[in-house]
Amino acid sequence: MAQVPQLVSLAAALAPGVFDTLIDVRSPAEFAIDHLPGAVNWPVLDDAQRAQVGTLYVQESPLQARKLGAALVCRNIATHLEQQLTDKPREWRPLVYCWRGGQRSGSLALVLAQVGFRTGQLSGGYKAFRERVRDDLQTLPAALDFRVLCGRTGSGKTRLLQALQAAGAQVLDLEGMARHRGSVLGALPGLPQPTQKQFDTQVWAALRQFDAGRPVFVESESARIGRLAVAPALLARMHAQGRPLQLHTRDSARVALLLHDYADSTVNVQALCALLQPLRELRGAERVQQWQALAQARRWPELITALMDEHYDPLYTHSMRRSYPGLAEAPTLHIERGDDVEFAALAATLLHEH
């Protein structure tokens, strides 16, 4: 017997195990900006078609736009049915959504229901989801017990986070989500940062799955990681209620870690010098020219040591004093070699203590 789609609340849509597939019918460009975690994109209008229908709506008439849109949507839905349904069993349960839960998602949801699948249509669409993410990012951090890893650039904070995660700890890897190492040289070659909305969704998804009865380990971060903003409520919770842990890493280990982590930055010396150029305003033209000369001479250990001593360490000291006034009394974690064995042992000790 033919069915009709069921209008589904956001809470039901996010509940695990209710739906087998989340289908985002918005255009590929909309989907690329952000989408519900785990969703797949079955656009009922592609980017060019959406622009064409929108232009027709404004320049000619809504009726003409709806006629064209309906024809395009029907053709695209037919293609999706032919390509996507071959392996779907009778019991498959899809949830369909668009921007506001209107005509685009309604069209595909109706067809899938008529085929015989128990189909849901998300009430409020992606717009309702985005509002939920914004609201939750203001409230979720307050319930969590953060252990904040503090340490100068090159201390190995990210490596310790990775070791903690491998050992079973709850970890919030903000730099990993932001695809950026958080410094002026922190961009990852060939790996662009996500959109702000994608980043927010990743942070939201992580926060909501944490067990509030266990600590969450996170790196100390500034308000921005590359071009992305960290949720203010999350930063405020880390600063006011987070328990800082101070990493003190031997300078030789810091240099070795930074040489490894920033090896990609040494490939294109001119690009590296260009990245250093904006620091003239903060550190002065003469000092930046000295750093650039070291880069051009490929004297990497000397460059890294100079950047640590003259730029990163002073910034870190100023930032930590402002954000974590009690850092001087925080437990100190000593790193001598900076290898995987040492970080794994330290992670095991932290898990045992916390």
C-alpha cells in the first residue's frame, strides 16, 4: 500500500537508529557549506538549475519559475531513483530534508513514500538544525569538565591529545576539526579549512556525545583557529572552569617536533617568507627580515628557535596569563624526548589520575 511521508521533529531525526539514511536535497553548493552529520546529497536542483529558477522567479513570474522548477525536480528525482534505490530493501527508512522543510524535500519524500518506503521529512529543515547547533553551542559546554592542555608552541599538545584519544580518553580536537595548527604558519597545504558552519557542526556533534561524568581533554586555544571562530561559550568554560595542565617540553624536543610538523612549510621558501611578512607590524621589519633570511638560507633549526624565542613564546606567555590566571599553580607535565612512547606513557598516567 502506498504511504505518505511523516513529518519528523528535529529531536526524532537526531535520535540514533531511527532512520537509515539522511538525505539532503539542497543544491551541492548548499550541502558543501554544511549539512546534518552523516547526510548524503541527492539534490533535486543542482546549483545552475537553482540559480535559473530563482532568476526566472524574480525577473518573469513565480508561476513560470514553479513550472520550470517542477519539471527539473521531476527529472532529477527520476535520476536519483534509478541510481540510488537499487540496493535499498523494503525496510529502508530515509529521512529527507531541505532548507526549511518545504517543497524540495516534500517532492522527494512523497515519491519515496509512494514507492513504499517509510519516509520522514524533517520539520523545519536544515534551518531548524542550524538554530539547534547555535543554541546548543551556548549551553553544552557548561555541563562538561575540561582538562586544558597548555604549553608553548611545539610542546606536543596535539600529540598528547592523540595519545589520550588512542588510550580511550574523551578528546575535543579543535585544531583537527578546523584543519589548522593555530599559528601564522598553521595552514595545512592542500587541505582548506571547513566553513564556519561545518566547524560549528563538528564541535556540536562532539560536545553532545561526551559523557559529562568523565573529563574532556582539549588544547588551550585562542578565539580563532585560522579563520574560524571558536564558540564563545566553549572558550569561556575552558577559561573559567577548565583545569589547566602545563606541558613543559625540553627546547631541543620542541625544535624537533616543529621541524617535523612544519616540514611542508620548508618546501616553498618564498611562500614561507610571505607568511612571515604580516608579522612586521607586530615584531618590526628588521626582525622579520632576519627570519626571512634564515628561511632563504634554509637554516631551519635557527629559524625555529628564533621564532620560538622572539615571537611564539612571548605571545603564549601573554595569552596564558590572561586566559588562565591560575596556570602557575597547575600540574606540570614534563616532556624530555617528545617521542610516541613518551606521549603514550604520559597519556596513560593522565587517564589514571583523572
